[in-house]
Amino acid sequence: MTSIDKDRIPEGVIERLPLYLSVLIQLRQDGCYTVSSARLGELTDINPAQIRRDLTHFGSFGKRGVGYEIVILVDKIQAILGSDHTHRIIIVGAGNLGSAVASYSGLRARGFVVAAIFDNDPEKIGTRIGEMLVKDMFQMERMVREQEITIGVIAVPPEAAQLVADAMCSAGIRVILNYSASMVRVPEGVMLHNTDPVRELLHTLYYLSRTQNVATV
Amino acid sequence: MTSIDKDRIPEGVIERLPLYLSVLIQLRQDGCYTVSSARLGELTDINPAQIRRDLTHFGSFGKRGVGYEIVILVDKIQAILGSDHTHRIIIVGAGNLGSAVASYSGLRARGFVVAAIFDNDPEKIGTRIGEMLVKDMFQMERMVREQEITIGVIAVPPEAAQLVADAMCSAGIRVILNYSASMVRVPEGVMLHNTDPVRELLHTLYYLSRTQNVATV
DNA sequence: TAGATTGTTAATCGATTAACAATC
DNA sequence: TAGATTGTTAATCGATTAACAATC
């Protein structure tokens, strides 16, 4: 009835774009030039019609009879997501989890650079993770403000998670990826991803106990 | 039209159950006894009507005019998911990522026990992660078979991920949680979760660049 | 009893998919 | 031209939500 939110994109579409991107980048590495929606569908377990429809929300990037040129599609999706330029992120927590995130090879490959890692443990401050010095937590707010960093990763024990989240929010962080075992709350306007790995295991457990076949995710 | 898959449960429902469970366990810890769907809705950012509807797929667990008794609901959801008993899992990869997963406090709390950690690096084999000895990768298959372990976590560098996945599948692992930066393929019947943290960052990036308000996830 | 909240129906909404004309 | 595959419409499907009677 209204014509206003004509170009609102369904959340599901946005969730699938990064998946397409992963596969496309892999294909590009493998030396492919074009890919059809049918092939993309195989690789992602997503219906080819859906892939085509998802993409048309943003334009028409393919050639009929041919398929999609991979480098073009990569560029387009990156532009849509805003990953066509580098994003600086901070990590709070220099334990195993923080170290794992910091050295995660997928970060750099997709345009994320770790600007700093913070901890409040005197034993960790000053040590190195890869080539990066662990900084004192009290420097976090200033650095986020000064360098206008918008993305923060929480990699601390559950007791400390909410405190860290609060500090991040007041410093101006706009996206938080929370890896701690505890759920945190953030003010309106801050985007929060509670990525609790166990939650996924539990989800899968349901299907395991029923011995059903399920699409891989 | 058909009456056969009358009690098929939508995937979305199963995905939300672990979230309800997390919140309920937290509430129980805080000393609460009952909770209404309205309150659960606030805590999870899910519509109360949806919560009630989700639960009725499995029975009616609440009291009208009162709400849900937390301990009962926790039990019920755990029974539905199959997390009412302990599950043994293995981890392959004893680096930072594997160590982080192994020492993740949320595992034990929700019924998962790390049965073993494997690596193929001689420098790591024999060392300890927490109280657990890192075992040689070549022992993995036998142990999985003998102890009938069904859940495996991949925490190795991307180059090794597919090899590890193959080994797990042939050993009889039925659920794989892949934390490596590379996508793996598994045979039909094995449930795979590619949990690529960067993919979530990319997804969120879209909303960041648009400065839209989005429900937290 | 009055107030609250569930369980459940029915309506809405939106996403997925099949199908096919357009076109490379 | 013939074959392939996109872009797009229209149909289907399923999930979300509002509303309310049941009942604690």
C-alpha cells in the first residue's frame, strides 16, 4: 500500500551476501572467471532462484546465457556491504580467544584490520600478539574516540563482558561482536552480535537426536 | 493437505530455543522463579506471542495468569534439544582457537565435555590445555570410534580444515563445528556449521554504513 | 472476583520458489 | 541459430503477529 520502503532489503538477503562473498573469493582464488547461479547454489546450498533474486535487489550484475563475472560480483557485493575499504577494529581481551581473533586469517582478507588489543591484566599488558602490543584497557576509550573506531570485539571472561560492553559503547563503538559466554545489553543504536558457539551446538543437537537430514549452514 | 509432517518443527523455532535457554539459565542464577513471555520477549528481543507459539510446538509448560516456572522450562527445553545429558566432543587444533574453545566456560555449563584435543604439531602434542593433554592427531579416529563421539570442532588453520573434516567424517563424527577461515564440505548426513566470525562482521557492516536501527541478535 | 497471562486461532506479512520471457 | 542463463513475475509456502477466549 505504501510506496515508501520500496527498497527495504529483507534481513535474510543481507545475511546471505557475506556467504556469497566467501564462496566467490574462494572461486576467484581457484582461478575461475564466471559462475552461474546454479553453481553458486551448489556451493552455498541455496536455491539458485533465490540467489538471483537476492542480487536483483541491488541491480543486475550478470549476463544472460553466461552467468556472473566473479571479479565484478565480488566488487559489487563488497560495495553493498561496505567492505570495499578497510575497517579498523579493536579487541578487548588478550587471552586465547582474543589472540585467536587477532590472528584470524579471514579478517585481513576481508578488509578488517586489528587496530589494537586491550587487556587489564598487568601480566598481559606489554606482551605481543603477533606483531601487536597489548595495551592497557584504560587507553581504550581515548583511542576509540581519537581514531574514530566503530567496531569492537569482546573476548573476555563472562564476568567482565558487560563492563567492557559499557565502556565500548560510551567510547563510541557502534558494532560489538561479543564472544564471551555471557549475554550483554547495549543501548539503542549499537549493533550487537552475541556469538555464543555453544548455542549453535545446542541447536544442532536437536537434529542429531532426531537423525534428520538438514541443510548445512 | 497432507497430515504426515504435522509435527515438523520450523527451523526458526529450533534456533530460538537455545537463546531462550541461555536467558532462562541466567534468570535462574539471578534467583528468579517464574517468567512471563513478555519478560522473555524483552530479554531476547523476540515477540512474546512468538515465544508462546514456539513453546506450544512441544507442549504447554506455563500457567495462565502466572507465567512459566523457570526450572521447569529449562528442563523441558533441555529435553527437547537433547542437552539433558552430557555430550562428549573432540577438538582438533590446539592453538589459540582450540584452547579458547576448550576452556570456554559455556561448554560445561550446557552439558558439553571436551573428551580430547588433538594436534599434529610435535611441539604441541603432550602439552596441556587446562587439565587436558594434547593428543596426537593419528589417535583421533580410533578414539572417536571406540568412544562413539559424535561432535567435533575444527580449530586448525584454513589449509588443514578440509583434511580434518574428512578424517572426522570417516571416523563417524556426525556434527562438525568449523571455526577455521575456510569452508569445508562434508558428506550427506553430517551436520556442518561453518561459523566464520568475519561473516557476521560483514553482515553487520551493511547496517553500519546505513546507520539504521536493527534488532540485536 | 478482578487481573494477569497463557494457549491457540486466524490474519498478515514476507520470504522462497517455480516458471518463463528476455537476451547473451 | 541453438543453448544457456539471467532477471522478473506470479504462486506458494511458511513464519510472524494480533487478538482473544480459556483459565490460573
